[in-house]
Amino acid sequence: MEELLEILEEINPDIDYETATALIDGKMLDSFSIVSLVTEISDAFDIEISPKYLVPENFNSVQAMMKMIETIQDEE
Amino acid sequence: MKNILEYLEISAEKYPKKTAIADRDKSCTFGELKNSASLLGNHPVLKNSTDSPVGIFASHSAETIILMLGVLYSGNFYVPLNPDLPCDKLSQIITDSGMTVIIGTDMEEKAKQSGFDGTYIDFSEIPANGEVALIPNISQTAPMFAIYTSGSTGKPKGVLKNHLSMISFIEAYVDEFGFDENIVIGNQTPFFFDASAKDIYLMLRTGARMEILPAEFFSFPVMLIKYMNERKVSFISWVPTALSIVTKLNTFSEVLPLYLEKVFFVGEAFPAKQLKKWMTALPDVKFVNLYGSSETAGICCFCGITEAPEEDGQLPIGKPLKNCNVFLMDDGKFVTDGVGEIHVSGNSLADCYYNDEEKTQNSFFIGELPDGSRNRVFRTGDIAKYNENGDLIFVSRRDNQIKHLGYRIELGEIEHTAQSIDGVAKACCVYNRKRQKIILVCEPSPQSTITADEIRRIIKTKLADYMHPAKVLTMDALPLNANGKTDRPLIEKIVMKEKN
């Protein structure tokens, strides 16, 4: 979780990630941020995020992202 | 041809029931487009003037096209406004252009907050029927639209184009690439950017359908490509940043665009690695690199790409489109061997920077062309050379203009904005091309306690979002060079070293 928060802070430090639940639906993160985010998460957690995981629901909150990361880690 | 509206009149006559523009929820036929635009053109307030600027809040929807064309029917010219721009910036554009009428949807409050005290017309006021405006009797050299771009002095500058410039471009574009009414255009560029005119007037000229692609899909490109398949998109002309998002997220392993025939890219260099992924996944698609500038309608050079370059290789800008004369000059002499600045001549040139005679004279002049004739010439500020095939290759910029995510930005504009903040004595903005990050370095005034974070927050309220620096740093004193000027190369070096 800490690691993920660090990545997000780096992308946009003005968002309160611990409480945000509509990062995508609320247009807080744009497409360029998503690309950075996916790249950084893949590197940091040593996983490959296949396109099927790239849906808004998986990126709307830190909790959703963590859940996605764990699912991928379990699969691998 | 009288003026650009004839494209609409002809398409509405030929294909009255065919869809012209579609977005996720709505669509509009050529007949409806002509009807709504000509009804707006008859609005009493617009009828009061000719050749005057009319601001339009340019949301990414069919309504915006109706507003643009409606303004043209009234004999005036339009100035697209980015609805998300901070009020400070909007106010500069409103003042500089001297617009007294603005049209939008639910934007009256924002217009007022930006200091606008003229007449606001809401889209909902356009009647559903009634008397329509006829195609105005204005000449091809009448002003058509002005688009504001980043200006190095901190003030945005308005590039004014006439009807002839756009007609000249579109005719050459259609002729070169054989576009017809059967293509389906997948529009990515927002309508307040100059590059969107290529899609809009191509749609009107050919009678093709333009699909407005929802911006949010670019965050999740599998949804984007599926949507493009649903809508049978066959032609796209996007910034490389948008194209790169698709391949960086491995979209093609999940879904392929089934109807795509032509992929054009414009606005910045397309990283070879990402282009290669596109070309490998779509071997039957035609890929073309375009080169242009807001000061010319559409584009002026193009290069068909049949093979992706090596990792660090560079794509040529290519050869001129038929309506343009493009040549290199250095120190007043033509350059055929070696590097020179790209100069463009032809009917597609913009008229001027609106209300800025000095800037206009700096960039546009009447001069001799390589064939000995004399004509108006635009100096692009781009330095280039020829390769062995006679194709132009971009080398560098003459000034501090950068391309970031496909947007044209003057670093000077960010610096001026930073320097206008209380407590900031000096500012220097640099660009980390590799990591695509704008970095602002500020020197606080001697007594000031302002922090980098505070500067960053203030800047965000004053500049368009794509110009926000990714990082703001402070230095007690910005380093100076031997001439006593801010040492930009040294600052770049220091900043890039720090893993920014």
C-alpha cells in the first residue's frame, strides 16, 4: 500500500488518495497518468498488467488498485 | 467557390440524411447541421456585425461544430475557447481578441467570471425552426477563425486564418490521400485546438462521418478500440501521445481495430518503439507522418512510413503537400545542403497574429522563393535538413517552444506566469523530453518565504492543465551565464541529474 501511495503521490501530489473513490470517474487521473501508473505499478510490484485489467473500476481507488495487484500476483 | 460554407451546402444537398457527426449519445445529419448552423447565423446579435470575432466555448460535441458554422453563416469569425481554461487565461483571450459576443452551453457564469461584459448567447436559444441565414456573400480572404496558442511573453497569441487558407489545405489533402464520403473519421483532438480543423473540414468537404471519440476512453484503450470497431472508424489523425497510450498498455493483445485503413500522426515526433508496435499489429494500414504549424492551415509536409525506424531513429517530416512551397533558409540564403530554418509559402498561410502587428512582422514577410517568384512566407522556427531522399528531417527548435503530449507550449509563458506570483523573483522552465516532464525552477524574492509547493499550487490556477509543471523546485539564486542571463543549459543539467 505504501509503495502504491508513493507512486500516486509522484504522479499527482494534490489528491487525497486515502479517501478518494472516484479517481477515474471523477476525472482526477487523466490518460497520461494511467500510462505512468501502469508502468510504475508493473515495475514496483514486478507484475504484468494485461489489458483485460485496464478498466475504470480497477483504478477508481487505492483499494481497488491493491485488489487488482493482488489478483494478478495470485494468478502469476 | 464563395467561401468554406459551400462545403457544408454541397454535402447537405448531396447527403441530407447521412450522419455528419456522432458522439456517444447523439448524432446529427448533414441536413440538420446545415439547418441548425444557418438558424444560428440569423441570430439578431450576430447579424449586427461582420468580420468580427465571436467566442465559442468548444466542448467536445457536435454542438461546437454548429456554433462554428453558425458564426460563419453570420459573416463573422469564430474564436474557440477551451471551457476548462482558468479564468485568468480566458480573460486574456477575451481582452486580446476584443470579442463582444460569446456563445456556449451553460457557460454564462464562467464568461462573466473571466471579465466578459458583452453579450452571451446560450446554445439553447437557437430556435428549432424559423428564418435561416443564407450563405454569406463574403470573400475567401475574409477571416474564418482565430485560435489562441501559447505565447512566449506569457500572453497567448491568436493565429487568424481566412477561408482561402482552409480551402487550399483541404483540397490538397483530399487530392493527396484520396479521401471520400465512405471514410469514417475518428476524432481525438479537442475542438479548441487548431489540429481539429483537419477532421472537421475534411468531414464537411467529403460528406464523411466524424465520430467524436470520448476522451475518457483514452485512459482505457481496450474500450477505445472496441468503440472504434462499433463505429467502424477507418481513419484517424492523432497526436503520437494518444497513439502511444494504446501500444504502451498492450491493447492490441486484447483487441485490434478492424476497420482502420489510415493512421496519421501529427504534432510531435512519434517514438519509433511505439510506432513499430502499431505497424506490426496492423500491417495493412497506411501510416503517415504529418508536419504543420498553427500558422498554416492543416499541414504543410507529409511522409508515408512503410518501415518503422530503428529504436532511436527519426521519422522524416517528408515532402511538401501540393499547396505549399516549403524550403530551408539560413541567414537569408536558401539551404539545400546542411541545416536551415523551415519556411513555408502558399495560400494556406495564416493572415496574421490577431491584433499583434509586431509579432506578425517577425514571423511573416514577403520574400523571394527558390523559383525566383515573390510571395508571403512564414518562418516556422523549426530547424531541419534534407536526407538522401530529399525528405526533410527535423533537427531542433530555434527558441524555447516545446511539444508536450502533443501540445505546443512556450516555456516562456510558464516562466512569465511564475514570475507574476508574489514572492517569485525569477523563474526558468526546462523540459525533460525523455520522461515528458515540465520542470520549473524558481528563485524566491529575498524576503519571501514562498515554498515550491505553494508556487506549484498557484501555477495550477493560472495555466491550462497540460502546461502544469510536473515538478517545481526552488534555488536561492538561479545560475547566470557570462552575459548575466539565466544559464538555461546549466539549469537543465542540474535538474536532469536529479532524477526528475
